[in-house]
Amino acid sequence: MDGEYKHYVKLPKKIRAKKMPKAFEVDSPEGKLQGSEGDYLVEGEDGQEYPCKCHIFECTYEEVSY
């Protein structure tokens, strides 16, 4: 690989999410997506919903108050 590594951070992005008490399924442009018990159901800025594994969500997002 050519070149050296650069540093990057994720841009802030406002989402809505809720932790799901049981397995769930959502429709998306990619088809049906499966979420497991304890995963988060995330609603992006565009209104599309998708599942996110609990450990990934909790490392990536922090709750804010409005």
C-alpha cells in the first residue's frame, strides 16, 4: 500500500434509537433485516430504520437530551 495513514473521526449524526426487548425484523431497501433481542432499532436522519448490534451501538453512540 502506498502513502501513510491519516487520522479520521466520525461526523456527528443525529439519530433516534431504542433497545429492543425481543428479536425483530425491519423492511429496508436491501430487503428484510433481522435484529436480535437486546439490539437497537435505529432510525436515521432519512427516516429509514435498521438494526444495530448492542455492543456496536453502545461503542458508537451516546445518549443526548434535548
